[in-house]
Amino acid sequence: MGKQYRILTAAATALALSFGSAYAATNDAPSAPPPGGPGMMMGGPGGHHMGMGMRMQKQLDQLHGQLKLNADQEKLWQTALDTMKHQRDTMREAHRQMHQQFEAMQNQPILDLNAMHAAHQKLEQQQAQLREETATAWLNFYNALNDQQKTTVSTALKKHFARMREHEHKMHEGWSKNRGGADGTPGAAAGASATAKP
């Protein structure tokens, strides 16, 4: 139920939490992955992360071409992209600063867990505010579309959500094989090693 709810939440914020984030993550060829959170791509700075981002960017560019935006809609599209890129850059810098702060704190003989918690809370609040600004910008764009354009966006998003569910299912299957089933039975690897013993 939790996974389904997250997918529905992503749908509610439409472009901001799916295509948009991927476009921002790859449009400027970042040297580090964007911070985590709803709509952000998972994975490290390696080929898998960038490969996924390039596919997403291609899908977003294709969608943009299909929509045939008028001048006002194009302006809202660009505003949403700029807002999203600002969110990504701001959060990347905030994460860098928090990492440095945590490194310094860890050098103390006695950890100040209250300060670490406060820093983390501050970062989460900043993330939430920036995500909301980005979602609002994308929703302003979406709300300016006509029904035919919204149908085009909806179809693209449904395909995207289906790929997300398929990817999630494959990851869960891989985890089950390595860790064992929900009933506590050993995974395939453990079972194979057990039967191989004389």
C-alpha cells in the first residue's frame, strides 16, 4: 500500500516528480548525482545513473515536442525547468555543506547528536520547501494545458509509472532471492550452498 500511495502522490505532482527531475539531473551534465527525495533518480554517479537520466531526458524532450505549446505555455515550461534546476543546485550545495559539517562533528570526542539532528531537520525542511516550489511551477504549467495536451502528458506519465513499478518489482525479486522469502526461508543462494554440502 505504501508504494502505491507514493506512486499516486507522484502522479498528483505530475511532471515535477517524474520527468522534470530527470531532465534537471542530466541537462547540465552534473558531476555528482542529485540529492535524494521524491522524483530524484536513485543510483550513484556511474553509468546506470546517467543512462537512466539520458533516457528520461529523451522522453521529456519527446513529450515537449508532442505538446506543441503556445507562447504562454512555453514560458511556463521554461519557468518550471528553471525552478527545478535551482532546486537541484541549491540542494546539492546544502548537502555538500551538511556533509562538511558532519565530518567536523565526527572529529569531536563526544558527538553532539542534538546538533546533528537539528542540521538534518533543517535540510529536510529546505528540501520540502524547494520541492513544493518546483511542484507548484510544474502544476502551473500542467494546469495551462488543454485537455488534449493533458491526455498526452497523462499517457506518458502512466507509461513512466508502469516502468517504475516493473523496476521496483525486479528489485524486490532480486532482494528476495538474496535474502530469503518473507516466511524466513533462506534465499536461492543460501539454499544452493546448503544442498551442495556433502
